[in-house]
Amino acid sequence: MKFNWKLPFPFKRNHVLILKLVLPILLLGIAFRFLFASSGDIPAVLETPLTERTAPPTILESPLTEQNDVPEILETPLSKKTEDLQATMPLESPEVEDQTPRDGKCNLFVGEWIPNPSGPVYNNESCPHIEAHQNCMKNGRPDTEYLYWRWKPRDCELSKFDPQRFLEAMRDKKWALIGDSISRNHVQSLLCMLSTVEVAVHIYHDEGYKSRKWRFPSYNFTVSVIWSPFLAEAAIFEDYNGVSTSEVELHLDKLDKKWIDEFHEQDYMIISSGKWFVKSALYYENNKVLGCHSCPKRNCTELGIDFAYRRSLRSALNFIVASKHKGMIFMRTSTPDHFENGEWSSGGTCDQRAPIKEGEIGLKELTKILRHVELEEFKKAEVKASRNGMNLKLLDLTQLSLLRPDGHPGSYREFQPFAHDKNAKVQKDCLHWCLPGPIDAWNDVIMEMMFNE
């Protein structure tokens, strides 16, 4: 670069020495200014809404999209036994446990959400598998910032999910996600990301479209979601809108045959549970009532959420580690809801529009209780699994999910909720996740655990 300097006043011969000293200093200053100006620019989050870069969104309709998602958080009181457990739990938030790297490996579950200008790899036009209640884009959610973040572990980089590599590795394999509607939410995310390579064919559903199965023909790869919210055998008495007509009848000593019968056919599984244990329930053992949770009209011993969850989860994990299954099995921890100023059916809201930082929010008491049980029971099962040569992994997505209060459908679980009345009172969903949305990062973590750990 050549600079033509015009001096504002005439120099005499005796000023030549001064010029020789000053001019290099000026040039050096200008060079530094150019250097730091060019290196200090940080890419900002893209302002362009995803929906403006694509054609008008569409979705393939199925009977599932017409159903109301059953609320999983009911406002039933915690038992006295459960309250006693809270008092004995460590004061620190459970989400800070087990955050040190194991065997020198990076902890994928501790970190922060950072800007991702490239945005999601799919939308609801490119993916036909999004259920209506999670289709925030089609339902008219006006903000799009929630789409432009990615999960960054504290001490390492996390590669993006590679659908082509995943499908190649899963050739002739079977996956099953076992749990409640969060598992159904998750399987839709996985199918959507894989649909950028090949769209899966829907090959099975039960009567209520809660358990379903898809196949990727080119890879002979099957993905299933198996509805089993308790993992144990349960009789659930709810109407179409999720209103209970009687307590759940939960058999703590019997596992649910819906997933047990398919267990040995699966090469990979993710099991999860938790949220449904807040419901009023009668607990059975040997076909006799052992006690209950939140059943004031019954002459039963109040045993509490933690008691039932521990028994059911322990039974499921004991079955798994005794099976000597040769595939890979993940146990996913409970993911938090972000209801504020109420709960599901009492006007709860989730109006955050950006991720938050670690330490700015804590887990609710219910999630702490569930997580406390999960971590203790997994540690016991992990020892047995190691002895049996089994590949059992903890998929600890609690903290990752806690930091994304902006990622829920909220009011946009229904189509255009404010189209006719901007002040309309609508049911808000602060439990499930928009698609695309933060739940897609779960697949980034899973792929890292599969191939690089």
C-alpha cells in the first residue's frame, strides 16, 4: 500500500531530521490500526428469519398432528416423604454434579450456547416428520433468534451432526427411543436431521400414534419411538384432553412389555422417564396395593414420587445390565420445563427469547428429585454393566436443556393462536421443544458419544 502524504506546512532543511523520526511512527500506528480493525470483527447472529429464505412452509399431515399432546406436568402436591427428601439433598444444584472430565475426556454436558449464524439444517418444509404442536414456524412464532445457537462444551469442540456418516454407520441397524412425549419430540428431531440425506418411510404406528416406526430404505435402518412413560407396567385413565378420571395404577415390580418385547431386537436404545411420576398414582407390588402418591381419598400410605421412580428405574436398569445386550444403550436424564408464573394448566408462561448462562437459573424441585434418583441409580447400574462388558452410557442433557428457556413452543403449540385476537388466552407449552430448535443439539452430543468416546 502506498501513501501520498501532503504536509500542511512547508518544511525547512532543518526539519528533515524531525520528519525522519515522526513519519515511521505514524506509519507504524496506522498499520496497527488496520491490523486490529480487521481482526476484531465477530460475526453477528444472522438477522434474516429462516422462513424468509425458504418457500412457504408445509407439513405432511397425519392423524398424530390432530391430537392434543397430553400434559405431563400436573399440579399435584409433592408428598411429605418427597419433601423430606428435598431437605436431605445437597444444597448445591444437582446440575453441577459430575462436571469434571472423565479419564481426561471432555465433559460434553457442561458448556454454553454460542451464536450459530448458519442456523438449522432443516425446516418444516424439508422435514415431513414434525408434529403440529412442535411446528413453531408453521404455527406463526414471530421471532427466529432461537434457531441460531449451538451447544459448545466448556473444554472442547463439538462437531455438527453428520447425517450421511450416521446413516452409513447404522446400515442394517435398529434404534429405539423409549419413554414419553419428550422421546417422541426427540425422535422427530433425529428423523428431520437424517431427512437431509433420505426421508424415512413410516411403517408402523399403534392405535394412538404414540409408538411409531420408520425405515430408511437405502440403509435398511429402522428408528422407533416406544411409548412407555413409566418404563414399568401402568394402567392410565385419561380422556382425549389428558384429564385423569382415576389414579394411575403403576406396578413397580413389572416392566412394560411394550419395550421389553422389542429390547433384544434393538442395536441402540435411549431410555428415559420421570415426568409422569408426578401424577396421582396407586403403587402395586405382587398385584397388591403398596401405597400411593397424591391420593387423599384413598386409605393408602403416601410413598412419594422418589420412591416409585427409584423402584421403576432400578428395575429397568437391572433388567438391562442383566441382559448382557451387545449394543449401545443410553439413559437420558430428565429435561426441565421452563414454566413461570404457573404450570401447564394454570397459566404458566415461558417468554424468554434467548439462551441463558450457567448459574443464572436453577432446577425446579421436581427435576432435582428426579435427577437425584437418576444419577444414583445409574452409578449403581454402571458398575454392573462394566462387569458384564455392556455399553451403558449416561446421556446427561439436563444442564444443556436448562439453559434454553427460549426453545419451547409456548403459545405457538397451536396454529396462529393470535390471528383473531391478539390478547387471546391460549394454552402454553413450556415443556416440549420447537422443531427445529435446541433439541437438535442432543443429536450432536449423541453422535460424539457414539463415534469419539
